[in-house]
Amino acid sequence: MIRDKSISIIGPGKVGTALARLAARAGLKIVAMGGRNRTRTEQAAANVGANVQALEPVQAARLGEVVLLTVNDDSIRMLCDELSRAGAFQAGAIVAHCSGTLTSNELTSARQARCYVASMHPLQTFPSAESACEKIANTYFFIEGDEPAAKVLEEFSSQIGGRSLRIEPNAKTLYHAAAVMACNYLTALIDAALATGELAGIDRNSLTKAIEGLVRSTVDNVFSAGTVKALTGPVVRGDVRTVEKHLLAIESEQGAVELGRIYRVLGTQALEIAQRRKSLTPKQVELMRKLLRAGVE
């Protein structure tokens, strides 16, 4: 049971600090925050609770029956190897990291030190530790690894207010790519829409305010009705002339080549959705596909 285990978190950044604070708030036993930057580690420990020690990584790992490595992806294997060489892990300890794309195989040295290893990735965007604490309710944690470790991490995510799903290790890269598309690339898409509006002479700040309701309504429709029913616009209507006019207008602007490519690629995806909806005739599909692919093939 996770409530019976001492927990050390190594990596006093926003994710590690947020997980530690939420765990302490849920009554779990956070015993140490580990980090190389003394000041930052002490600040993180102080934000978690009075009984949490701020220690060097090796010292922190020695205290934990559960050790979470909340460092950047490039540092995970190196840190785990360093801690394993130092004999920092207790035999039978749970050692896990929080990377979205890397698997528990990054922790092979801990497994060789008779630990159980896993990965646990929260599917959420965390600009700060404070926002992470606010957003964690109902956040899904995708978990894979050794069964004893995975079970403990499922308990951990539940205790701090999240939900959990298992994922196969070889699926993590595609899973993380999907998350990037849903989050990072949605931001990039909105930026592309604002850039296109600027070509029309509309002030970016004004347009940001103007499209907010449209974007929020679209997202609401997607999650209430699904992408097939939520899709609106010229592609799903088979309005080839409108799409052609859009492309001519965008691609005639100097320096707007990439905006045109974005429009064409996303239009092709919208066409695939329209086909699932069966809203177009075969001829409409053929004409629309030919138009959209003309600039990307």
C-alpha cells in the first residue's frame, strides 16, 4: 500500500514539486526532495511540508521505498545509473520516472539492483507547480513497468486525485506524439490562425479575443459529440471553391508558404473525417483531395 511507504522525489522542478505537494496533501509520506541545486531543493521541500528533507540525490534515494525521478528525459538514465552505482536504492524499492516518451527500460540499472521499475506520465500541461496542483484532479496518468511498481503508481495517482491507464512500453512514443499534437500543436495551430488573420490586417490582440469563443466552442463540441459530428466548415460541406479561394489568398501573400502548407495538411485530415461522416460524394472527395494535395506532394 502506498500509504505505508516512504516516498522520495528527486528533481525539484514543477512536476516533482507538484507531485510532492499533492502527495503530502493526501497524507502520503514524503520524506525527501532530492536535487543538486541546494537552494531550489530547499525551496521545494519547504513548499511540501515541515518534515520533508532537502538532500542530495543519493541521500534522498536512500530514504525512499518509492523513488520518483522527476528530471528531464536526457538525465533519467544517467541519474538512475549514478544512484545504482552508489547503492542508493533499497532492495525491493519502487523506482519510477515521469517521462512521456521514455519507458521503464531507462531504469534497468535499478532493476539490476533488485528494485521494481516503472514509468508514470501525467497527461496534462503544467506551466508551473501551482497550476499543476490545480489541474491534477481527474488528470490521467499513463503507467507501464514491472507489475508491483505499476500497482503502487496506480495507487499513488488515485491518492492525489488522478486517474490511471496502463500502456504498453512499445506504444509510449506514439502516445506521446498524440499528446504533443493535442497540446503543443494546438497552440501552434492557433498561432497559425492568428498569423493568417494578421495577413488580413486584423490586430493580433483583437483577433485573439475574437476567436476565443470559437475555439472554446469547438473544443467543447469535440469532447461532447466527437470529431466526426463536431467538424464544420467548407471541407465537410464539399465547398471546393471556398477552399480554393482560401489557398489562393494565403499563398499569394509573401512569406505565407508554411501557412498554406498547414491549411492543406489539416484540410486533408478534415477530408478524412468528412469521409467517415459520409457527407460527401465520391466526386467531391476526389476534387477536394486533388486541390488540397496539390501543394504538399
